[in-house]
Amino acid sequence: MKIRHWRLAHGRSLDLGPASVIMGILNVTPDSFADGGLYDRAEKAIGHARRMMEEGASIIDIGGESTRPGGAPVSAAEEQARILPVIDALAQSGAILSVDTYRAETARVAVAHGAHIVNDVWGAQRDPAIADVAAETGAGFVLMHTGRERHKDPDVIADQFLFLRRSLEIASHAGVADEAIVLDPGFGFAKETPEDNLELIARFEELHELGYPFAVGTSRKRFVGHVTGRQAPADRAIGTAATSVILRLKGAHVFRVHDVAANRDALRIADAVMAFDER
């Protein structure tokens, strides 16, 4: 697999390609679908982040507003009050920190406090000024596809190209460097049926035509539960790890997960197979 150099804020970077990169999910919220309320206090969140780092997470993705369907919106002030103490505490830990936000204001403050990556689930199309923040701060920029609140192409891959090319235009216009950008197909974000998500996995390799590295986030998603019969999100770690392996073999680079240890072990097997295959 081609090695790509992902440029991040504060002089940090990651090489994408030779090994899977795990992004541990840290929801500092009371209402996230998979772990709402478990880490809604700063001290709990910080402790969990450190555990994920010990288990193999290279990136900690910190979010202060739930992105689940029907999640209650919060103000920018509340979002920042939730995440900034956590970012401040982890900034000297050596971990690469990502802020999960669609707000330019929150992204700017988070990077100033030590975040290295801006992870926008609206692909810079809800608050395009977030692309200016990424350009001005040098932050890594994850542009995620979503099907929410818009007309979609019925073909899952065609809709990916339709949406993500617009996100890339916004980023380019703002001056974001290509080396800072990673794309995310947005599993579960208004993909209408479990089959849509499965088709997106099956056809994932078609997305490489866009020319950028990919992050993926299948962790504990409803379609995993649909296939495995696991109703509780916390019981979907093995199913998630299976999707991670398939997507790794199809060329994904970064894996946004709740269950770090399970996905770390599964992805190490995938990496070893890929290395052997490339000899």
C-alpha cells in the first residue's frame, strides 16, 4: 500500500499506509448512541482516553455533541465546555487529538488548546468556515460524507462522489493542503438501509478514485447489529472488527472505533496479511 504523509497541526504528522491507524472515540456527552453518559465528566473522559491509548489508539477523537439521529443539539459554548478540559489534560500526553465538530468556532478553539485534527461529520458543508480554520491552523482535516438533510443519488458510490467532491472544492477554495485531508464515507449517516452500508463496504475500493486516504467509522453501528443480531451497541465489537478487517484489505487507513483492543488485534492480522502479500 502506498505510504501517505498526513500533515497535522502543531508540527505533528502520521504516515498512513504501512500500518492501520486507530482513532479512539471519546464522547464527552450524555446522549451518544453507543456510550452516552459513560464519559460525560472530564475526569472519566480523560481516564478512558488514557486507557484507549494504552490499548493502541494513536488518535483520540473528542466530541462534545452527539451525532446520532435525533440527537439533541447543544450550543457552541456547551460543546466547548465539555471538550476543552479534556483536550487541555491530554495535550501533553503525546497522543494525537482530534476534535469531532462541524462548528468553525469550536474547531478553532480546540486547535488552539492542542487538537491536531478537525473531524467534520458534515464535510465542511454545514459551516464552510471550518475549512478556513483547517487551512489557517494547519490541522488535519477529515471530511465525512453524510446523506442527512439533502437529496441523494440512489447509487451509494455516485452519492459519495457527489458529496465529497463538493467538500473537496470547499477545502481547496479555503487553501487546505491536500496532505492535510482524509475522507470518510460516513457509515450509518443517512444510509437508509443496512444493505446500503454493506454495499458501501463491498464497493469501497471504487472510492480510491477520489485520490485521498480514507478514515472509516463502522463502530457499533446499527447495520452491524442488524447482521449479527446484536441489539446492544456494546455487544457489537466483534462485528465491528470484522468490518474493520474487510475495509483495511480494501484500502482504508484510519479506523474510528469504541473498542480499541479488539480492533487493534484484528487489524494487526490484516496488516500482516497485506505485508506478506506485498513481498
